[in-house]
Amino acid sequence: MDVEIRSAIRRRRTVRVFKVKWWNLKDENVTRICERIKEEGKWRVEGDSNEIWEGMAECIWRSAREVLGVSREGSGRMKGAWWWNNEVKGKVKVKQEKYKALVDSRTDEEKEANRAQYRFAKKEAKKQWR
């Protein structure tokens, strides 16, 4: 008899990637980043071409991060929340607060009470959303 056991497939949480705000590369930022690269960019001419390239690229990325700034990949806001009215946003915020209280609860009685409040807030938010 052959037995094959498959493990559950788990999705990995992606690590947040910081992106350089290249769209800020205009007007005075162009001159600032050029000056920064000229000041910092004392690149070696001897050695392997890959090492020279990596040194130059690192200098440019470091200067761009400092001058242009970085942003996180993705946003912290809820997707689709832009069209919700204030009543719906309020109900969703209450639901989120109740969930945080449920997660932070320590004793079993506290968990049960917070779970009931969270379920009620969740139903209310769904009613408002539909």
C-alpha cells in the first residue's frame, strides 16, 4: 500500500519592500541628487567590472533614498474604503477596535465577552456595508 501525505500549503507573508520615490525626481531634486552622487561617488576604476557597477549602483540608490525618500509597498488603508460613507467607516472602525480588544484579552471570561461584542460589531458593519 502506498500512502502519500501532503502538507498544507502555507502562503508566506511577504516582507514589506521599501521603494524609492522616483516620481519625485524633478526640479530641485534633480540637482540635489546629482550633487550628492558627485560628492559621494568616488568610484574605483580598477577591479572587476561587476564590482565597479555594484559600487556605482549602491551609491546611486543610497543617494536616491536620502534625497527622494522611500515609501512602503502597499498602503495601510483599507482597499475599497474610499467610497464608504462616514457611517460605514465608523462601524468598521468600531469592529476593528473590538477585534483588538478580543486579541488583547487575557482571561476566558474576558475573551467570551469580547468575542460576543466583536461578533455583534461585525454583523453591524456587514449590515451597513451592504
